[in-house]
Amino acid sequence: MCDLEFILFLLGLALLIILSLYRRKQNYSENLPPGNMGWPFLGETIAYLKPYTATTIGKFMEEHISRYGKIYKSHLFGEPTIVSADAGLNRFILQNEGKLFECSYPRSIGGILGKWSMLVLVGDMHRDMRIISLNFLSNSRLRTHLLKEVEKHTLLVFDCWIENSIICAQDEAKKFTFNLMAEHIMSLEPGKPETEQLKKEYITFMKGVVSAPLNFPGTAYRKALQSRSKILKFIEQKMEERVKKKSEDDQNELLGWVLKNSNLSKEQILDLVLSLLFAGHETSSVAIALGIYFLQGCPTAVHQLKEEHAEISKAKRELGETELSWDDYKKMEFTQCVISETLRLGNVVRFLHRKAIKDVRYKGYDIPCGWKVLPVISAVHLDPSLFHQPCHFNPWRWLQNNNRGSQNATTASHNFMPFGGGPRLCAGTELATLEMAVFIHYLVLNFHWELADTDEAIAFPFVDFPKGLPIRVQRHAS
């Protein structure tokens, strides 16, 4: 009799759970945003990831926003998803990191970047890794050591540019940022055999990061996993050298600094170094290439930049100084406008991967716990209701006293999220901006450039120039 009662109890409990889940599903089916879930499993992923011009939001987003509004449901990356092109919801998601939402990148990203990569970590471990990165990228280090390094590597690139030659601007930007990060992280000198070998493996690695996660012989993903192993062995060798040497000079590089100032395990340090090499190289190089591309189409902005940087250069000469100072950098006000406009229009990071960790209600819509959430940053940056003529390159929109269009600089900044936001705001924000500013400084003072072939930025969804952005360069007369 007891057994029968226990069985009936279990059946009753199971029925209550099923009814509860059914009511919950019915409730959410009434309050979910409108949308189309697409095919089973694949959903609408293929259409969502179809390449498009990077200065637009693409046909998929245009059609879905037109049909369903700025917040809609879909099925992407194998999961039911809420897609947000709404500035308010995007801010709400980023500000509630760890409370209502958490980072949730596809498993394949963690497989290739590593389980301890800052990109995929959540909670306390991400916070600790981020604090380490922020401490090393402190304002005092930026003002002294890093500013000099950025200037040095910028000049190394420009010294190799031959008069009236055609240059692949995207490759030059990548060479600049890779060499900078390799020296910054592991004290590797540009042009040395070990640096060039690491760069070769890293290029293979990067192709896999942005490819389909097909782990079969011959695929880009499999080759990237193999290159990852070689890169980690290289970093591990450098770690062993640092431990044996115990030199104070290593405090100027991230690897030596982390070994001395953190309690991270070897595996954690390896993934941290790899992820910072990835983040510090790839996004900055794309942003610089975008800046070169947009400026060649806006001679008025180039002229104003020349005036700003000529004034800085003149003041340096009068003081007998040869290197840029932090005060020089802070004088680059219009340059900062150009950088902001480049990041807004080019959208290096187009969307973020998040997941609801609690049931959330926003603007009458329910976001169920466990659903994927995609804040689409590019859709906000290219929203005509937020940015006047959003597809037009207009650096003057960021000036407080703006007389070129109806854009309010304060309103623009409020809806500007190129580096994410909240607790996961990019730790390298200031370094990336510094790199772009110094690169622009020497570019406009020394060169005239124009497109040597038709090319444009394409979102794959990562941003890339299919032809490498070929430009013809000519030096200004001394």
C-alpha cells in the first residue's frame, strides 16, 4: 500500500510539474516578442550570418526589424533567441551582467580560445582576469611605457612604405597591432624569426576562429586547433624562461607581470595571453583599416586632422621634443571624433552573445530564463532615429558645438557602445583608442593615400576587406 501511495505521489508530482511547465510555456508564448523561429535546430542562423556591407545592418536585420520591430524572437546558433536592436534593452542587458544575463558564446569559441579565455568566462573568474588586465593596462603605464611602444611600432610600419607604391592597408594595420601586442605581451621583437613564426601560426589560428566549427582534417577550424597547440607551447616556453631568469625587466611585459603578480595556474595564464593577443590584435587592426578607408572618402576630415596634428607637431618642435607626450595625445580632440565615428559606422564588434539567467520582462515582452539574447550593437549605431544620417561618415557629429547636422553629441554618446558596457566593458578600450590616434597622427602628417582598387568593408559577421584594402601612397613634401 505504501509503495502504491508513493507511486501515486510521484505521478501527481510529475503531473504538477508538467502542468506548471505547460502554463509557463503558454504564458511566454503570449508575451514573447514576435518573430520567426525558422528551421528546426538551424533556425535562421544561415540567413543571419550571410555577409553584407559593414556600413549597413544587412538584409536579414532590415527585414526583421521592419516586420517585427526592434525586439524579436528567432532561433540562432542552435538556441531560441531574443534579438535586440533596441538601444534601451541593449544597455539594460549589458548593465545587468551577472544579475539577469551572462556571457554565452557558442561552445566552438571556447574550444578554440580556451575555457579560461576572458571572452567566455563569467562571474568571479572573469572579474579576476579583467582586474589583472586593467592593472597591467593602468593609466600610468599607458602614459609612459605603452605610448612610446605604440609610437615606435607605428613608425616602423610607415618607414617601410615606398613612395607611389600600392600597399595592402589591412595587412599593414595587422602587422602594426600584432607586433605591438607581441612585444607588449612577451617582449618579442618585430622581424625576428620567432616573432614571424608566431605570426604565421597566429594567422592560421585566426582563420579558424572566424570559420565554421567543423573539426575535420583539412578544415580551417582543425588547422586553427593545431596552430593553437603550437602557440601555447611557444607561450609555455617563454613562461619557463621567465621563471628561470626572474628578471625585473619582465615587468614591462604582460607575461612576466602576470607570473609575478597573480596566482593564476599555468593553463589560465596560457589562455589569458592567447585571448589578449587575439583581442588586442584583431579588433584594433580592423578599426585602423576602417579609419583609413573612411578618411580616404572624406577629404574635409583629412584636412582638419592635418591642421590639428600639424599644430601638435609644431609645438613639439618648439619645445625641442621628438616623441609624442600624453598631453599631445589629449590635444587630439577632432581625432577622437574621427575614431568614434569610425567605430560607430564600421562596427568592429557587431553583436554580443548573452543568455538570460533569470526570467526577465522588458517593455511588455518576456525573456525566458535560459534563452539566448543577442544585443546587436551595429543596429543601434546605424539607427536613423538615434543618429542623423547614420550611414554617412560624419566625425563632426561628436563635437559638442556641432553645426554639421542635427546630431547632439551627448545623445550620440549615450547610445554609443563600441566596446560593450557594464562589468564586461573592454579592458583595452584606452589602448585601442591610443593606437588609432597615434597611427592617424603620423599617417596624415606624412602621407596622401587613395584606393588603388574597389574594395569595401564586409561583415561576415566579422569585419573584413575582401581585397585587403589596397591603397596607393605618396609622401608629403618635407
